[in-house]
Amino acid sequence: MEVHLTAEQAARLDQLAGKKGQPVEKLAQQVLVQYLDHEANFVEAVERGFASLDRGEYVDHQEVGERIRRRFES
């Protein structure tokens, strides 16, 4: 697989790799793995949220306001 970067993106990656003392390829792989992990976690959280809604487990707008108010009154 190839990934094409703009000149600016390549320069930023090269600069950061240099500062970290890592090869550009290694840094690019680390960044991609972190991004993919983050996105997978986000999608999973959204799916859990939709499942909660489907089960009727949610807090309405008024309750959110009340919880916020109580939190800052403490």
C-alpha cells in the first residue's frame, strides 16, 4: 500500500521524526496505528450509545441540566 502525502504533510512528518530520532516510516506507522485505534474506539462508543438508546437508557435534556447544576452547586 502506498500513501501519498502533500509536500507540507511530508515535511511535517520528516521534521517530527527527526525531533524524535525515529525513521519516518516507523513514525508514520505509529501514527496510523494510534489513529486507527482511536477511530475504532469512537465507533464502538457510538454503537454502545445507540444500543443504550434502543433499550430506552438515556438522560433527557432537562435531567442533564439538573445534573450539571447539582455538580457545580456542590
